[in-house]
Amino acid sequence: MRVWMGGRLLEDPTGPAVAVTDHGFTVGDGVFEAVKTLGGAPFALTRHLDRLVRSAEGLGLPTPDLDEVRRGVAAVLDGTDDARGRLRITCTAGPAPMGSGRGDGPATLVVGYSAIESAPTTTAVATVPWTRNENAATAGLKTTSYADNVIALAYAKERGAGEAVFANTAGNLCEGTGSNVFYVVDGELRTPTLAGGCLAGITRELVLEWCADVVPVREVDEPLRSVLAAADEAFLVSTTRDVQAIERWDERDLPAPGPITRRCAEIWAAREAESMDP
């Protein structure tokens, strides 16, 4: 593991580095990006940094200095050649009084890196009893306030699943804790709209762009229970999962992968190989 902060690599990447008064630590007032690396090079970094800026602006944080972020990325990746890795770029509001109000100190920027294994090609998912609030101030932002996801993922794992799936307050399918959901009905590939409260996932965005010319694709908001009953196949997408087939959703078994899931995975692998910064 490597960590860059304050313009330098830390000698001890697991040692104390962030102030106990940092607003990201005390109240989760921060944003982040998780970026996949392949052979020591970041994938789709420009898109991730664009979203980092959108999330920071949506949270009311200073716009991150992307040149500084890129220097941090270069520092933690220097000399690495792991087959797969994960960058974690975190920006917080910096030191502040103990409470919800922000201070006037400088923002905190940390870039971390560690090697990871490839995700399994299939997984099970569990629908959780809690909802995403599509009308929340943080809807669609990638913030460090992840307690809802931690609770939901623990709920899913207790039921033998690798991911939890949320509906939104309208009862429509929304997203996973760290993934977007695609499903197939009568040969048509569908995924929830961003207006429904899901994160604008980078992998989601690329799947929509890359697969639209090959399979019928539509963004639509539908009741989660109706989706579960009607879906012929389904898959998750995320930075570290790529295209991951869903083999079981609650009590329902699904083909994993189904024919359209398999085709999307093939398209993903081919297009990913063409450019590291699509």
C-alpha cells in the first residue's frame, strides 16, 4: 500500500496522517473516487476526476486541484506493475470545529493505492429494507458518508450475497452499495435513470456508450419488485467489478451470465483494451 498526502509519499501508509478535527473524519464531509489500475496505469482517470469535481461542487467543497491530484496519482503508482490495483482519491473539507459547521482551514487531499484481486465473474445480491433518497442533498454524489452502505452490505452478506440493492423512496430500483444495476427484459437492456438517485457510475456510463450500438439499451425507472419479477438476466457494474453477472437475486436464480450479459462483458473487455483513458 502507498499513500500520498501533503505533497509527498508517507513513510508509513497506515500510520496517523489526518487530523482528528478533520471534517471528513468527524462527520464524513468529503468526496472520493476509486479508480482501477491495470498494469500500474489508471483506467478512465479523466472521467473519474471530472466526477470528483462534480461531487466536490455538489457538496460545497473547494474544487480539487486536478494537477495536484495527478501528481499524487503518479507518485503512488511510480514503479508499480500490479495486474490490478485500486486508487483511492479522497478530498475532505479539512480541519473544522467539532460539529456540522465547516472551518476555514485548507482542504485535505489524500491519494492511496493498493493491489487488488479480480472480482468474481458472478455474484448474488440481496434487496435491503432501506431506501435511497433521490431527493437528498447528496443524491448522486460520491461522498465519504458511507454508513448506509456499510449497514446494507453487512445485511446482504448475512444472507449469503455479495452486494446489496436499494430501491429509492418511490419504490423504484436504484443501485447497489458500490455498483450500478443493469437488467434485461424481453431482449432489452435497462438501467435506472440518474434522476432516480443512483450514482453516475463511470462503468455504467461506458457500458451505455459502448453497448448501445449492439444491444437495445434504455434508461428507465421501474418498481424494484417488478424488475425482480420480470428480469430475464441482470448484472452489476462498477470500477472493480467491471461487468459482473447476478446469479441469484433474493430467492430468485438467474442465468449467470445470460446472453446479453455475456455480450456486454465481451464488449467491455474489447473496448477497455483499446484505451486506458476512454
